[in-house]
Amino acid sequence: MIATAHPAASAAAFGILQSGGNAFDAAICAAALLAVVEPQASGVGGDSFVLGHASASARTFGLNGSGKSAAAMTADALRALGHTGMPLRGALAVTCPGAVDTWARLHADHGSLDWGRLFHPAIRAAADGYVVADRVALDWNSFAPALATTPEAAARFLTGGRAFRAGEIHRQPELALTLREIAAKGRDGFYRGWVADDIVATLERGGSCLSHDDLERTASFYVDPLRIDYKGFEVLQLPANNQGATALLLLNILKHLPKTDHFSAERFHLLLEAARLAYRERDRSIGDPEHSAVDHRRFTSDAHAAALAAMIDGDRTTREFGEPATRKSDTTTISVVDGSGNAVTLINSLYHHFGSCVLAPKSGVLLQNRGSGFNLVPGHPNEFGPGKRPLHTIMPGMTLKDGKPSLVYGVMGGDYQAIGHAQLVTNVVDFGLDVQEAIDLPRTFHFKGFAEVERSMPAHIVEGLTRRGHSVQVAHLPIGGAQAIWIDPQRGTLAGGSDPRKDGLAIGM
């Protein structure tokens, strides 16, 4: 079974499974195609993280595919340019793209089919064109003004000065050449040669000092997942510089709060309050562990979670918790389980919609803006620095039961993802919802001082949150997205769910 945010990606990756490929092959195929057909969300110019389970070795592993900042740029240099915070767009917001190296390492260690074959659907879509899907078009139109700020991005992603609309055909011939180069040469087709030349030259024109050496040194690496027990399920997340630990702390806090109905104001109030505490811990302490120590025990300690839970008032919101530093962004996530028991969640992102909006014109590579995930607070663990990885929002998810995968999932939406993971897991574990019901349930998120709710949130829940002191605001767009697969060992079946907030679907056989 495979679940992605786009029907073309689900179909192409399912074809890989049908032709004898494994879950890792299918995930790479889907990621490459999504880099074309969801240009606002992901791309070869972005980063990637993986949680995988290899059935032959019974090993569950994490793979960190986040790139570093330029080795020659410092926080003081950015301040000297007049920046008091990290720029959101433009060349200075770009860090080294780690996605292609991540795909290559995953394939070398776990893939089974020929590498080049996995890129055929993506190459065809980029060269011949693809039909713009509905949610992609909605996001495209919402962020068209950002694309208009750079002529190269405007030339490729706007038509007649406007965004492409649902049902129109979009082509990326330059990106097709880059994908052919990657298919033929592996990671060297991206981090060396003419593609790398185009990326470096483009960034140099924008004032960045990211170099060929920075690109060549980009390397994904294996990490041991963090783990907690949540009511008999082992919940896995990736360690820092990933924000995954935030979801573990949030779940641990929820364990110590009263049981509620799954669709009640009390449930959403407690979720929001616990999330504010968990995000506060994140904002204070998570950065690149190569540059500052990160105490993951504060996030996995049951005793610490219990102390935080005791601070929560079930009847009123507590202003003293503060407001989390949250941003919305776009990404894409892929969940796959194959017939041999391999399982993988791969998440790929440009960060904000269309990333930095910097397009390398010869290669068609749209570059991420992950550098905006740093801050310029002197001495902070996540302060910008040379050769450093920022706090990363994209987080793959997996739960184990008796050492084997049970829920293979990902949630999209920038900072929302940590609370999104917690809501999805509790929907399944605490309330017994199937994966599609768990994904469909209306969402809430603290954003810019408001308790945002989706339009589908019933009036009685909105009223209950308001009565508890929350400033409730209806979100303009759907909150996040999710793709999930439930593995039922007793029945020997898989159940897939794909978020209706996106364009995708789950396919199984």
C-alpha cells in the first residue's frame, strides 16, 4: 500500500510495487514525481527525512537529510547586512539541498530496482507536462505574488503573470534535464557538474556565498530514532535538529491529562494547552546537536511531562505558557508498506510555499528556504551559523507494536506537524478511529496568538474553546495534511488513509 498527496505519485509508486520493487523504491519514485507535480511543496532543491523499517534485518532506522548553511556565512555578517531576523525568501534563505543525497543513500542501502528506472515518471511529467491538481492550484494562486519577485521563478511558474490553474498543463523542461542527470549519475548528477554550477552561480548573484564545496559535502546520515511508550505503542521520532521530540513530549503530557471524548471542546483545549508547553520546550532548546547540546531526555521523560501536565487548567487557558513561534509552510509526505513487511515514511520539503522562490534557470531547480528556520538571537541553540543545520519542521512518523510497524504516517504543515502527529496518534490509539477517520477529523493549531480551527469545526467546540479563554479564529486554508497506513497483524491487512485536504489517495492490493 502507498499513500501520497497526489494521485499521479500514488499510481506511479504503486506501479513500482507491482513490478517487484520494494517500499524504499516506491518512496523514491513518489518523491521524485512529487518534486514535479507539487512544485509548491517539494523538489530536488529541498530536504528530506526518513523513518524506515527493513523487515529482513528487523531494523528500524532514521535518516536525516537536512542540508547545512554556507560555510562562509556568519550571523554577524547577516546582521551587518541589516537583518534582525532571518530572511524568509531569496538567496540568503537557502541552505544546501539534502533530498537527492537522501534518496541516493536510501536506495544504495535498501533499494532493489535500478535507480534510473525510479525517475522515469518524474522525467516524463517534467518534460511532457502534467495536469495541475486542485489543491496545488489553490496554493499556487495564494503564493503567486512571491513567485513574481524573481524573474526566473516567474518565467517558469507564472503564465501571463498569474498562477497556473487547476486543469491547466504545466511543463518544466529544464527540470527534466536535471532529473535525467540524476537518473544517469546518481547524487553526482546534482551535487557536481553543470547542475551544481547553475545552483552556485544563481545563489552568488543573489548574494549567497554557498559554494561548490558546500554542495559536495552535503551528506545525509543515519540516526537512532527517539522512542516513548504511548499506551502500549512505541512511538518513534527523529532527534534534533528535527522537531520530532516535540511530538513525543506532547504525547507524554497528554498521557497525564483526563480522558475526554474525541470530539469535544475539552479534548481540543487540553491538546492546545499541552502543545503550547511542548513547543515552548522546542523553541528554547532544539538546534543542531553538532553545535550545541540538545537534552532529548527533557522530551522523552515521563516525569518531566507529568510536571508540565500538572500546570494545565482544564477550565481555562493559561496565558503564562506564552505563544509558540509557529509558521505555516508546505511539504509532502509519503507512506509505503510492501508485501515483505518493509515500511517507510519519507517526507520532502521546500519549507515555505515555493521555498526561497529562487530558481536556478538552466537546471530548473527551485531552492528551499530552510535558512529561514534559524534565528539571529545571540547564543541561542538555533542561532544561524556557518555549516549548521537549522531547526527542522518536517518529521516522519511511525509507531511499533511488539517491535513491528503498526502505524506508518506523516503529517504536513510546517510547525503544525508536531501537534498534528499527536492528534493523529491519539485519534487512533485513544479513540479507536480508523486511519481515514483519524485524518479527516477537524484540526486546531496555535498560530499568531489565535487558536485556529478549520471551517469544519462544529460550533459547540468553538464555543467551548472561547469559553475557556481561547481567541478562536477560523483558518483561511485547511490545516496541514496527512498520509497514513495502519498495519493489522491479526487480520494480516493494511488500511490506508489519504488526506482530503490534499489531492492524493491511498492505493493497496
